[in-house]
Amino acid sequence: MQIRSLLAETKSIVITGHSLGGSIAFLTGIWLLSYLKSIFSPFSVLCIGFGSPFLSNGSLSRAILRERWGGNFCNVVSTHDIMPRLSLNQSLIQTSVWHFLVRFWHTCTMSPSFMNSANLQLTEEDKAWLFSLAVADMERLVQAGEDSGGWSFWPFGNYLFCSDEGTICLDNAVLVNKMMHLMLRTGSPNCILEEHLKYGPYVERLSRQSLKRSFMERDLSESSYEASLSMALNSSGTYRQVLIAPMAKDCLKMGRRMGCTPNRNAANLAVRLSKITPYRAEIEWNELPHDFHRCSKWVNASQFYKLLVEPLDIAEYYRLGMHLEKGHYRSNGRERRYEIFDWWWNERVGEELGNRRTKNTSLTQDTCFWARVEEAKEWLDKIRSASDPKELAFLRDRLDEFEAYAMKLVEGKEVSADVLAKNSSFSLWLEEWRALKLNRTGLNRLFQAGSQGD
């Protein structure tokens, strides 16, 4: 109820949490995004977790990508924090060491002075066991790669890795696993307790010194690409490790290449949308920037494409007789990209309320209008031959509903001139249906015949 009351007071919300609280924040964010989608709300949601453990498996991670929600989640991870790297399975959470560790972190969070209390410290054996467990979990994820996403814990969203030297950000799950593994290997069991409690200083340092680096400008390469890689490697805290640094650099290179793909796809799509013929927009939901549908120019471009192309798809669908094999277009033949375009446009449709047209639009605003006409033509044919009273009543209601809907579009000038042309399929249908209604004797005869047959 508190979150729903906020929706009426603000346009955005940020949900944060530390440790297990970050997982709760993410679950709350997923629920809120699902709710906002159901009411077509443009409300902005950002979830930030600090040192949060893995929450999802591969299925949930892919679902979040399909919904374009990846950019709504940010995981802040310390260099050697084991909590974000542990798979919280039964073999761990049922141990006394795990319960002791969680109580220790909670106590230190509430009372920082307890950090140095001897009676709260884990044994060296316990620390070594937890550290080796975290390393082993990450090694399994890295070795399995994308194939592990179906059964294991799996990251989603953006990951912001913090070290004493700076920060780096990755959003590809496979690369996130690799970087978490490499950064953890630079640590030791002795740092696992403190690292989970250092997020306050990391955030404070990040806000003060966003551009500060520990090396001088003269150490940078003349190539801007190599320079950016060196800065990122330095920020990861792995650059001093002879064995780990080359692997971390390869991981960052791969991230740079993969990070360009969504924006490149968006640019290519823009080119194709500007040249409607002979191209068709090829939308792959997982391969566009997460905020694609919030950019007005893309939403308007997709709407124009839909207005221009979908009527042609409908005409071809019925010309080839595909409705006889699959059924009518709207329920059986419409491609998913048009449904996505509808969703994008409906998020913005409220902005157009109150703007009444003074002349007919050049393109009918309901891109499925001609598909509706084909359905109405079939209903009109059926009502002439139907004998069952219930079927006749059903068909008459559907025909009346479509006539009212169509006339509302006509009166609002939301249809193009070809819809009202003398011999258009809509005009011919409307003429036949109104003639049948005017001929009440003939229409009543149909119902009477149906009643007698029943």
C-alpha cells in the first residue's frame, strides 16, 4: 500500500538494500515493474543492491532481459566481498558458520564498534572455508559459461565493481561472473569479514573522486581505446596481479565489444525504419538498449512504421487465404513486433488526449482496422445463414459493436480517406449491414426462423 500511494505522489522511485536487504529490494522492484506494466504506467524504477547475493537463475535473468528491465537494477560489488559470490544453497545456509556470519554482519551494521570484538570473530579455518567456497562457486559459473544459466544462480542487471582504485561497470552476465571470479582471486580469507561492510566508504569516495586515478597521465596509451582499458583495469584492482591482469583485460575488451552491440542495432534499425521499402523492421527484444522504448524518436518511428506496414501485412494475409488455415489475423497472424509497438505507444497515448483532429488522417490510426472489417464481413455472412437464436444474438451484438467502434473512428477523423471510399470493403460492408437492419422484417424473420428451429 505504501508503494502504491507513492505512485500518486511521484514519477520515480529508488529502492536500495544492503546484503540480503538488496535481494529484497530487487524482488520488490520486479513486483513493482510487473505491476506498472499491467497498468501501462511510465513510472521510473531503479533498484540498487550493495553486496547482495545471487537472486535469480538463468530463466529469471532471461525473463528480465526480455522485459527490458536490466537497466532498472544495479548491483554494487566490493572487490573481495564473498556475499555477492556465494550460491545460497542448502549446503551453505544450514551450516552454523553461515548463521554466525550473518549475525556478525548484522551486528556490525547496527553497531560498528563490534567489528573488533574478539568474541565475534570467525576462526581462521572458518574464514578459509568460506573463501574457498566462494571461489569454487565462481569457478563453476565461469567454467560452465552461459550453459549454467538454466540451473544455477545467475546474475542480472548492471554490476558496479568497486575497489580502492575506482569502479568499473559490466552488464553481460557471463563477463560479470568472470570479473567477480578474477577480482576475488586477488584477495585472501582474512579480508572476507570487512569487505562486506565497506560499501559506505566506497560510495562516499565515488561521489567525491569520480575521475581520480592512481597513475599519472603520462602512463596512458596514445590510443583512447587502450587508455580506457588501462583505466578500467586499474579501477578493477587487478592490474598489479601478473597472472590475473591479462585475463581481466581480456574480459574488459570483450565487454567493450559486446556493449556496443545494442546501440549499433538501434542505429541499424533507425536506418531501416527510414527506408521502409524494401526493408521490414527486425526487432529482437533482447538486443536493444534497455531504455529504447522510452525515447520519443524511436517510439514515434515504430508507430509510423506500424501505421504504414501493418495494413499491407493484413492485406497479404487475407489475399493468400491464410485466415482459412490459421484463423483471423488479429488472434492468429499478428507478429509480435506490432504488439511491442502497441505497448510502447500506449505508454505515451495519454499525452495526445484532448487533441481533436480537424481533418481525416493520412493513415488509419487503428492498424488492425482492415482485419476487423474482414471479421465483420464473416459475421455478416454467418448471420444470414445462422438458425440458432443464441448464435444470431451473438453475431448481431458483434456487428453492432464493430459498427459503433468504426463510426467513432470516422467521427474522430482517425481513418484515412480510403476507408470511406465508395467501393471500399468497409463501405460495402456498412451498406449491407445497415440495409439488413433497416429491413427489420428480414432481420426478424431470421430470428423467428431460428426460434422455431430451436
